[in-house]
Amino acid sequence: MQGTFFRSSALELSAAVRRGEVSAAEIVESHLLRIAEVNPTINAITQLLGDRAREQAAELDRRRAAGEALGPLAGVPFTVKDNIAIGGVATTHGIARFRELVAAVDAPPVARLRAAGAIPIAHTNLPDLTIGGMHPRSELFGETRNPWDHASTPGGTSGGDGAAVASGMAPLGLGNDSGGSIRIPAAFCGVAGLKPTYGRFPTDHRIGPDDPTLASQLIPVDGPIARTIRDLRAVYEVLAGPDSRDPRAVPVPLTGPPLAALPRVAMVADPGGKGVHSDVRAAVERAAAALKDAGYPVVEVQDVPRLEDALSAYGQMIMTEFSLIWPRLKTILPASSLPYIEMSMERSKPVDLAGYLRLTSVRLGIQRDWARFFLEYPLVLGPVFTEPPVAPGLESSGPEGHARVTSGMRLCTATSFVGVPAVAVSAGLFGGMPQGVQIIGAMYREDLCLDAAQAIEERIGRLTPIDPR
């Protein structure tokens, strides 16, 4: 039986531990065996924390034997993207410069998962410093492969967690998303992911003592990757709420005011009208059919509000900040990771101070327009990426590849800029590869997104864990 624990969901595992049907130690050993079996092929794990995981599992088992109440995620192993701190472990960001950057304490989401009984089992791969592209290839740890097809990227930048969860190395992963970095790996690997509202989960993205600049305060959020929507919901409930280390995190209730009926869903199959692959459109339509079957009113609309304005402002705001630190930043990045940001700065020209200040007001205006849109359509259904999983490193291959990837993630980019929540959920296999969709909601309505995503999952089914091809 031990060899099959990797097929169970996080909630199934934690329930079995709390009931005394299985020990946390057995669950950890089962997942360590799975990692030893499949990680040499996938290369998602950067730092394995086997002995630490065994110690935490043994402590959980002692507490259970003593009659103590255990947390909602007791005994559940989880992976952590290598730019999120685990106390006592190096947070390398994938580059040689930070090989010895040992974290003093857990980052807020790691601490909350651990307090709920979950066990960090490994750090996972990412692009260099998370900015080297969309494909998880790092200077220190090499390239992570998609467990469905090595000719396709697992997506990024949280692709190490996406590939690890999809292939059964852990039931949960912790990543971050500033333009699709949780949702794209979820879609490309056939799992689920939650990008929360700005301010829903506490985070700490400092590298050293200095706080990040404005765009890096407003846009990136930490969030979970899982194989089931129920598991996503459980992690959401654990991670939400204020924390003294992050004054942005607010005490908003987990669920919003009840609606009189199931919310109307705006289906946007081709955001911006720039074209969408037939498999992607079919996936969105399949998810729409599942929602209709569940009783949701689904209405196809032409577009989300001010998509082009959001994309332009996002690019200019971020690349203006990058341009100020680029002379120093590029000295610590390997040469292979420079083209992506250089092409991004060429595509979105930095602006002057007056232009940057204008962008901060543009953002608020776009948020206001989205808020009005959600009054009519409380949920949006659309693609995560407008193509099937692409080749590794396409975004850094040249201007054409960069433009394809930038366009493909456009709905993810816009929703990250606006700060609203989104859940990526599998819509099944198309052409032998997983295809995901996303459900987007108004600020702090993760509950509505999760409800709709669960309705889709219940009707379409789940794809993972899989044995790597």
C-alpha cells in the first residue's frame, strides 16, 4: 500500500493520518521513494529535504499517539519553489550567486502550511532568478521536463512544482504568480492552481533586507498547485489572513456575501481577438458546457475590460523598474537568461518618472472598470494560454518566439495586473496533451472561482498523477 500513497489527494492523506490509519512517516517515505523513481527523468527537485521531512513526520506521529489534535493538512508533503524561503535551507533562486543564501525562517506561506501539519519535502526548480523566461531552466539545476512530453515545457515560472505535483512527487506545491506562473504550469501539466487576490495571502519576497519595488509589491502573489480543487480550497483556507510580516495581507472573510443564484459566467475564448488554437477554444467550450450542466448561466462575450491597456501598462511598469537595476542585475545572471528580459524591455520601453506615475493611476482605472464588469458577470471563463504547451525556451529563442509566448499568456498577464483571483483547472486532454482553463473572479471572491472550478473538475475529471512518458 505504501507505494500507492502518491496517488492520493492531500485531503485523503491528512484524513488517514488523523484517523490513525497510516503514519505520517509512511506517507513521507512513500513520496521520497516516488521522488527517487521519477525525479531523475523530470528534474523538478532542486534540494531534497528527506531527513528534515522524516523528523517532522516522526514528531507528528508522536503528537497523534499522545492524543493531540492535528492540523487539516497533517502529514501531507509539499514542494516549495526555490524563491520561497524554508528556514535553514538555501533559497537559491536557481543561480550560483545565491547558492549559500540560507533562510533564517520560513516564509509566511511555508510557516502556515507547516502549522497546519504539512511537511516541506523539497525545493523545486524555476528559471534563473524567476526572470530568465517561462521555462524552468536554471544555472544551478538545469532543465525541468514536462512529465507528459519532454518536447514541451512544463511552463513557468513555478514549473518545478507543476511537474512535481503532476508526477506524484507531492500532492501539493507552493509557487508564485505574477503573470501566469502558477496557472501556466497547472495548465501544461494537467493539475490545478490558485492565483489569489492581491493581499489575500501574506508573502515575503525580499532578497536580503530591502523591500521590493512597487510593481513587485503589487503584482506577484504566492499560491498553491494541487491535483484537486478540494485540495486547493483546503490550502486556501490555511494560507489566507493577515500576518505581521506582510502589512498587505488583509482579514477578509474566506467566503463573500452569498448570491441569490449561481453567478453569470462571461466566456472569453479569444482575449483581445488575437487568435487562439483550436484545442484551446475546444477546452474553453468543454469547460463552459460543464458549467452549464452544473446550472451556471454562461454567456460568450467579446472580451474582458481594457485588455490592451492592462497589457501595455503592465509591461511598461515592470520594465521601467527592471531598466533601473538591469546594469547590476545582468552581472549575476548567466548569459542564457539575459535575452528574455532584454527582449521584454525592447518590447515594453521604459518610461520616465512622469510616465511611471501615470501608470499607477492607469492601473486603478483599469481595476475600476473590471470591478464594474464583475457586477454583471461575477466570473470569467477563459484560456490560461492561447496555445497548447510550447517548446522549452521558445520565449528566449528570438523576437518571434518571445511575441508568441507574451501573446499566449495575455489573459494571465492582465489578471495579475488587476490583482484579481483566478483558478486554473484541467479541461482534459487535447492532442494527447493536457489543456487547462481559468476561472477569474472579483477581488476576494476566490470562493466563487473555486466553486466553479470544482463543478468543471467533477464533470470533466482529473488527469494526474501520471508516470512520466
